[in-house]
Amino acid sequence: MLILKVLFRNAFRNKLRTGLTLLGITIAILAFGLLRTLISAWYAGVEASSATRLITRNSVSIIFPLPHFYKDKIQQVNGVKTVSYGTWFGGVYGDEKNFFANFAVEPRSFLEVYPEFILPQNERETFLNEQKGCVIGRKLADRFKWKIGDLVTLKGTIFLGNWDFVVRGIYRGRDKDTDESQFFFHWDYLNEISKKTLPLWADQVGYYIIGVNRPELSGDVAVAIDQLFKNSLAETLTETEKAFQQGFVAMTGAIVMAIQIVSFVVIFIIMAVVANTMAMTTRERIGEYAILKTLGFGGGHITALIFGESLVITILGCLLGVVLTFPATKVISHELGEYFPVFNIERETLYLNLVAALVIAFVSAIIPTRRAIKIRIADGLRRIG
């Protein structure tokens, strides 16, 4: 307890310098935490992927559709439990800035293959029985203040025109990384209108979602599905949901890498700041360390004092940075919710903050400690100030 008291007194002997150093560490840890959270949000879709789901798309590109009749053939493949399908709708609400994911899906099988979308039974039944009905995520409902029974009109960017829907369900996520900002409606509604206005898309789907009986069957099922449609007019590419999501993330790999580099550069910069603080502190106290040596204190005691002081300053800054990360994350989540629907602070991010603080504390104290231990008593006692 006494040594802790000494460390705190030493750390705050020069209040202005310590305060500025603490401020720098706090900002650095806050920036580091937010950048790591941003990277986690980027990979949220990958992490939320199920090992028992496969995605089948056109082998050329996902922008090319697949025939609707593929569903029955896929259902007959060994190991397939459920087959659903969907099409990216690409509608916007009012202004094009109001972007969110919206799909036309086969509702019954879709809800079966995505059990993490929790929907009250009465809302589920109403949605299934109304062709113009739609289901929205809880975050999307909060964003636009939508409620059950509201009429929502989306402006189509792929399927042109104004499309009217009635909110019949608001789902919540079973897991914390479940996207609660999606909008989905009946594929039959889209197909019926497409037959009149966009015949090329009639009886076509964007992709198939396949639920398999066991994760270890995924590879065999994927190969069997692709073999089934080999040499057809619309060949398929089937992959795990995780691989499918990673394909989208890979398109922005350079951006993610840049964010990762910046997050570590921030730590190196603040390490230099703390090292400078500890160097000035040690230089001012060389005389004190020389006196301690004359009293019989060894290098281990001096090392403990310098490293302990560095640790106190850094850990305090780390705690302040972590505390501020939570409200900052809420603000960013609110502002960028349409781009990062899942923006949560992961436990690993908190661990990385702590590790970063410990690294800063120890690396910053190495050179000042070495200097204090090696200086001769006579030289130390000559130092003034």
C-alpha cells in the first residue's frame, strides 16, 4: 500500500506534465479502441455467419439471376434441409441517403433458415398471409420511427417505380451480432409486378440460401449443387455463408489494412510521448536515485519505482480511454448505423487496449530505467534540478 502511495505521488509531482500525458494516452486508447471496433464492425457479417448455411449464386457474378425452378432441384440434393431464396431489391426510402439493406424473399423458408431473426408469432402469421407485408429490424424501426401497420413506400433503383409495403413485423436479433437493420418482403409480390414491368426478371431469383443438416456436409453439398447445374445456361457457385460474406469484405481489403496500420501507429506515437515524459522525470530525479543508492537500495528498487510510475500513468490513461469508448461508440453507431448495422465493442478490443497500455508502460520506461541504474552515485549527486 505504501509503495502504491509513493508511485501515485511521484506520478503527479508535476501535475501539468502528467495531466497532458494522461490526456494523450486517453485520446490514443480511445482512437485505438474505436478503430479496432470499426474493423470488428467491418467483419460483423462474417462473424455472424452460420456454419450450416450455404449461398448459391450465379457463377459469373451475383448481379446475374438464377431461374426460380432451381429450388426444387436443390431441395433433392442429399444433406439439404431447407432451401430459401431472395433477390436484392435496392430500394430507398424517400432520399437516396436513406440507405438500408432490403430484400425480396420467400418468407416462410427464409424465417426458418434464419432462426436468429426473432419475430413474435402473431406478427409472423400476419406477415406470411399478406403479400404486401414486410418485416423490418428493430434498429430500422427506431431509425425511421416505423411501427406495426405503417405504410412504407420505397423507391426502386433496380426495379423502378414506387413500391408500397405495410409493416407487419419488427424482428430483434437473437445474438448481439445479428443485423437488426434489414427490410424484407414477399418475393411473390416482386415477381408479380416484374412480369408486367420487367419481364427479364420474372421467375428469376438473385441467390439461394441453403440450410444443411450438419456443418460437415457443407463441402459435399456445395459440390453436388454446382455439379447439378454444370454446363447449364446459368451455372452456379455455391459456398459457405462465411466465404460469401468474406468475398464482399475482400473488396475493401486495402481500406481495412489501412485502418489496422493507423490503429497501431497511434500506439507507437503515444509510446514516444510517454517515453519522453519518463525520460524528463528520470532526469529530474537522478539526484534522488543517487541518494537511494547510498542508502543501500539496489537497481531493482529503482527499476520498480520508474516502471511503477510509468504503469500508473499509462493504466489511468487506459481506463479513461476505455470508459470514453462506450459513449463514443454509441454516437458513431447512431451516425453510421446505415453503413455499420452491428457496431459493438468486442471483449477482444478491451483486451487489446489493456495490452497496448502495458506495452506503452514497459517500453517507455526501459531507457530511463537503464540510465538511472547505470549512473554513478557521485555523478548523480552532482546533478542539480
